[in-house]
Amino acid sequence: MPMGEPEAHGVLLHLRLAMSQSNGVMLKQLPRFRGLHPSARSVLEAAYKAAAPHPIYAVGGYVRDLLLGFRTIDIDLVVEGDAVAVARRLGQYLKAVVIRHPRFRTARLRLTEGITLDLATARSERYPKPAALPDVRPASLREDLARRDFSINAMAARLGRNRFGPLIDPLGGAEDLRRGRIRVLHDESFIDDPTRIFRAARFEARYRFTFARSTRRLIKAAVGGRVMRNVAGSRIFTELHLITKEPSAPRIIRRLSDLGVLAGVHTKLAGLPVVFGLLERVRRVLDRSCSLPLLQSRTPGEAYLLGMLYGLHPKSVASVIRRLDPPPQMTAKFAADLVACRRTARRLARAVDLRQSRIARLLDPLSPEARTLVLAALVRGSKRIAVSQYLTDSWRIVPVLRGEDLRRLGFRPGPIYREILAALRSARLDGQLHTRRDEVSFVLRRFAGASR
């Protein structure tokens, strides 16, 4: 796993918190240029050259995580100049794909080795109305830092030729990092952009920080003022999808529920204890997925969102999905997966026959996300054991015979091959067949009247 992933964040920060005991987080010094990740170092040197003669700075999450001791390779840069023009020159130099957003004077470069580079023109922002996208204009670095969401994201380090730093921290971000505190910078911040509440909850859980008292008060006031009604569903969906990538996603979702945020998004998302229990079990299944190959192609975000919707009436599900406005292909998949999960859960609830062939017929048609949710929904008992056994081991069991073998046995190619191979697999799964000879005898006996 590349350094800088949320999983690494949680483990490293937990250790650092344990070491610091009651004294807060033990911050690192900004590394010297040579102490940076080698890939990041070459990118920063190239960015400095592309921006010249304009000053360029590393900012935000990149600086924050370096102070916490993470060797992250997702880099945020601010240039006191035209960031889109700098990105174009840098993209040519690095042979990278450049995605430009001229309205916001920003650009993103996708580089090799998993590096993401975001460039922005130093700017100030004005929100024409609550939850609207901001109008921006060029500004100084200090103004750019002051318009950001939280103090821990409002630090910078200037880039030079083989130089990095020193730390620029006009708003006390390093002190808030040391104290383990999430502090918003403006009283109107959550009204201007309510999605900052989602980010605050993410940072709180990821770093095991706490909200500053004033920040908690401003969140409650914004939620009480029903600011979530003003946010486009697609933006909320994006924030939820980011949350589901965090190791502590269930805890973050519960925190948002406790703050009233989810109910503000849609009344049906108010949450029940059973939902949070299910989401925690989804997390445990996802943590095991490296040993469950049938789940390895799953998308964690979809599995969590299925869990959030699982207990809702189909009409409520449709209403929530309309509100969240996911991409069309995901909308159809959510609906299909929920129907399949519920159908499978009902069949398992009534099942007396728990042979592995029966479990295979139930689970094989499902998507990896739906299989994840089905296993998570089974709290304990023989049914969970049977499903877990199939997902862990039995799925590998397949017949020895193939189509060419059936042809040699005298069967004409056609739909009968699929029927024979399915019957062979079921018998293998249930331990009725063990050798090639067993399979041949089974086929000749069971399908004696088939076309040959």
C-alpha cells in the first residue's frame, strides 16, 4: 500500500498519540528537501522551475501530513501566478495528464507511481449564497490560507531550488495539530460550504482529534439551520464516498448521524443502532477481503452505501438515491444489488439446506459488494458459517472434466454442456465426487438420456 493512505494515517497517528500521552501530538519538523519522498522531490523541483519567476508553495494536507510524520505523495501546491499555465508547462515536462478547471483557477496532474498533484492560483473566495460554489479572484498566499476550511489545512512551505520551507503558519495550524484539535477558521464557514462538516468528521476520526468547542457549536448551528438542504446531492455523494475510503468509516457515519447531518440530507438517513452495527460488520468483512477472493474486486464505498440503505423501504431507497444523485450507472447498480441482497437474505433465512452447492447458487450471481453485505448481515450461526466457508474455500472447487472431455464421452456441443458442468460442480461442492473417474461415472449415469 502506498505511503499516505488513510490506513497508514490511523496506525501511525495512534502510535504517536500513545507516545505523547497527555501532552498532545508530537509534531515533526518539516523535512529538508533531501528528506522528502524521492518521487515528490523530483516533482517539487519541476514545479518550482515551471512556476518561475512566481513564488510557489506546498500547502494544505501535504504540509499537515509531513508535520504528522507521514511520507505522503499527494501534493497540493499554490502559486502566486497563473496555476493553470504552470500546470500546462509542468504537464509537458512530466508527460502527465492535466485536468484544468479555469473557473476556479486550478488544475490536477496525474503522475506515475500514484502521485496526484493539485495546483491552484493563490486566491480569495466569495460565496454568492449559502452552499453555492464560490466566486474566486487572485490574491496573496496569506489571503489564500485565510480562506481555507480548518487551521490544520492552512499552513504552507515555500519551494526553492533544492529547498523546502520554512513553515508558514499565520493561523496557528501547527498548535492545533499539536493539541489534536479541528478548528474552523470562519464563523460562516459551514454555511458557506456545508460539505466542510463531512471533512471535519473525516479528519476527527482519521487523526483521532477532537472538535474545538467553537467549531462544534458552529456545526450544530449550521445543521440546525438546515444548511444541508442547499447542497447538491452529487456533492454530498462525493463526500460520503470519500468517507467510505477511511478505515473508520462506520464511526464517521455514526458521528454525522449524531450531529444531525444525515437527517439533514434526507430524513430517512436519520439512522438506527442496527444500521451502525451492520456497517461495523461490513468494515470487518472488508478488512478480511484479502483472504476472500470473491470480495477482492469490491468497491468499499458501494458496500457501505448499500449497508446504509439496506434497512429502508424500496420507496425510501429510491428517494434517498434521487437525493444523493450518484452517477447513473451506480444508481442502477445500487437498486439491483439491494434487490439481490434482500432476496438472498430471505432465502437464507428460510433455508434448511445449507449445502455448499445451495450457497453457491445463492452467492454466485451477486456482485462483490452484495456478497459483502450478505455476509455482514449474518451475525452468527450455521448460515454465516456456511456462507463464510464458501467465500473462503469452497468457491475454488470446480469439476475436473471440461467441454472437450464431454465431447469425447459422446455429448454433442450445446446447452447440455452448461447443465452437465453445473451438476458436476454441485456434486463436487457437496463432497459427492472426488476423482475424475467419479465425475465420468456421474455424467454417464445422470445424463444417460441426453443427446449424444
